[in-house]
Amino acid sequence: MVGRNGVGKSTLLRLAAGLLRAQRGAVRDRPARVGYVPERFPADQPFTARRYLIGMARIRGLAAADAGRVVASWAERLHCAGLLDTAMAELSKGSAQKVGLIQAVLCRPDLLVLDEPWEGLDAATRAEVPLIVAETVAAGGRALISDHLGSAGELPGVRRWELVDGALVEAADERLECVIEVAVATSDVPTAVASLRAAGHRVLGVREK
């Protein structure tokens, strides 16, 4: 789902996830198991990341032993195992987003709602997001993604919708792109190019200033 800032994308996602009640109309056929990741995960909480995630896993119905194992597995996959015993309030935005993503997929959701999921993530973790979405869909679930970066356009079978004046309309298939010039030290060019490509961006060329 795309749309200009302030048009109501995040509100619509919260409605779909069941966090808001519609003032008009109704949300139908929402599955019981929903995973939701807000654009900015609220990390100002009095827990370590591990304690929070294990608590969320227990709420989702996992036994204590299984909860610890699943949390450790996801933390390893999303490159934040070393942060599990860090206080949530001390996490950077990117690390907090990883915690938010883990809590949404601890028990494979039937509906995965992601609000700008690539924001703040490092390249390695960004590359995991499409895989997680694909795994959710392959298991019979669905994913609803707000995406102003265009990264979701790379997902197979994606349908692109635009929110305009309170209505969703199916958007054209063409992917809008912008060219951003970035200056890095000569010695950093290989790493920068590799990171950009890993994040799904096209590198059009490299030149000296």
C-alpha cells in the first residue's frame, strides 16, 4: 500500500490489525492470528528485549522452553542476538524495529501487517523482510505492507494499492524510482555498493567527484 504522507496509511493498517475500531464500515474476515509491526516500535518499556519477547511468546501460547528457543532463533536470524539482554529503552531505532518484527512473527501469523518495515534496519536485516513475507504467504497467510520506498515491489505476486482521499485504488504496475546521489570515500565504494544492492536498490554507476 502506497500513498502520500498523512493520507491515512498507518491508520488503515491499525484498523486491519484490529488496534482501532472503524467509525464507519467494518473489517471482515480478519484472521485470529495477526502480527503487526508499527513504523516506530514503542521501545520505552521496562524490560530487556529477551524478557519482552518471551513474554509475548507466552501470550501467544508458547510454553516457556519453546518461547526461549523461538526468541533466540529469530534474534539470531535478524542479527540482534547480542542485544537480547539490553534494556528496551536503550535500543536504537533499528534494533527496536528488529524486536518489533520478532514479536510479530513469533507464532506464524495468518495476517502480517507491516508499516514501513524497512525503516531503520541494516542491510542484512532488510534482506530478511521479503523472505519473512514470502514464508508467511507460502504458509497460507497474507501480508499487508505500507511502503513508500518501493521495496515491496520486488515481492512475487504483490498487488499494489494506493490510498487516495480515503479510498483504496489498485495502482499501476510501474514502479516509481528516484535517483539519490551519495558521496563516500573511495575506499568505501565496494562496501557501499554491496550494501545498496543487498537492500534491493539499483546502482546505476560510480564516478569520481
